Amino acid sequence: MGQQDKGVPPNFYKGTSSSIATWLHKNSEDYAQAIKRITAYMNRAAGNLSDADTKRLEDAKVKLKKLYQREAAVKVQQWGRRNEYDVSFLKMLVHAIVDIVPGAKDIPLTVEFRERGLTAEGGHFLGKHEWDQLKDHHTIVLDKKQALKHIADTVAHEIGHAVQYRNKQLSRGPSPTGEHGWIWEGRWFPMTTELKHDDRPWEVDARRYEAYGAQALKVLQDQGLVPQSSGDKMQEQWKAKGLIPKNPVTMGDLDGLPDDQVMQIIKGLKGGTMTETEAWEIINAAK
Ligand SMILES: [Zn+2]
């Protein structure tokens, strides 16, 4: 790469170390290529770089290395069809959460977004965390069909559990009599504890972490990095085509109407044999 780096925006290398690192991380094939681009620029500009310029570009290299290290520690995957968000955005979200949760930075972690969260027993979960102690690796599995706000909360909550295990606040182990259970801050709880799931002290503690999810989401929103959901896009298209009425009939509007009229309206609206205006006429006449 002896020539000008044509891939970068104008005056790119005059930016801050963070902006240079972030952009190269996003737009390079790998760490080696990203570093090469900075180095090639520094070689070309050698005679014209002030000490401050050199320092800024060296800082960018350090930041770049950290970004790639973080990426190596945290893997994000998505499974199944009908993805509301693409994996590059989910990655950004998970990284943003890892960045602000105290103690989360160096956790070897995989976050999997799955079609739905089903347990072996046929139960349903929104998120769960597992720690493979032999491999020293944490895996978080999430139901990907949640509103974005809940995805962020759930990721942060489950990362909270990973931190609890790593801090040795929480562990699994037997009681003095050999019965299996959890140990939370030195106190032993049997697997068969009568405490409800949400009342267990490590769950109370994990809920504290959910605020970091909201905070990370806000950071991305403020930077304009949160994409529109497919539901939002569809609403917009419908509105543009005039398919969304100004005053749509909702179930609440049908409260107090006789059952046969409720059925007539629901069937009519769903089947397209009745307009919203006609439905409103029936509702208003009945009230
Ligand atoms: Zn939990």
C-alpha cells in the first residue's frame, strides 16, 4: 500500500485517535490491514507530522488494538430466520454494554441470539447464562424476539451473572452435607430453594445491571446507530400509502358493545369488508 489510502474519507488522519481507530476497525479486513493503513500514512507523511500528530496516530494504534482484542473476547452470533436486527448492530450493542458494565471487559463471552428461548424442560426464557469452567468461557443465550429495550436489559442482566461468577460472589457447590446448591456471598442455598426465582439474591443483584443495558442503548441512539425495526419500517410504509387510518379502532373502543357487534366489527375489519369509518359509526351509535 505505497500509494494514497483512497479508502478513507478526506482529512481522515487529521481526526481524533478514537475516530481513526473506530473507523478503521469498522472498515478494514482485519487488525493487520488496519494497522498497515495507519503505518503507511505515517510513512508517507513522515516529514510533515508534528510530535502531537505522531502521538495521536500512535494512540490510534493502541485504541485499534484494544478494539480488536475486545472483539476477540466477545463473540456475537444470531441463529434462525426473521431477524429484526442484523448481527453487526447486535455486536455493537453487546460491545457497548460490555464497555460500561464494571468488571465485564475481559470476560471471554459468546452471546447467541436465538429464534426462541426454550429450555430442555420445555420452559421459556428470555435470556440465560452458562459458564463452562473448564474452557473458562461464558455463554449467554437470548430469545431474539424481544423489543430492543428488553434485548439490551436482558444482555446486561446476563452479563451481570457472568460478573458475579467471576467475582466469586456466586458459585455452585455442595453444602457441608453434600447437597448441591448455590453459594451467594458465603451463604449456601439449596437447588430446591423455596425462594422464588426473582427473589434469589443473585437475581436481585443481576437486575441492578439492567440499567446498563438502557444506558448502552442510549449511547447508540445518541450516535444515530440504532436502526429502525422492521415493524417501524412497515408502519412507515403503510402510513405513506395511506393504509393506516387516522383513528384506528382498537379493542378498547369495543368495550361495552354487545358480543355480536364486537364480532361483526372484528370480522369486518380483519376481512376488509368493513371500513374504519363504518366501524366507528356502529361504535358511536351503540354508545
Ligand atoms: Zn437472572
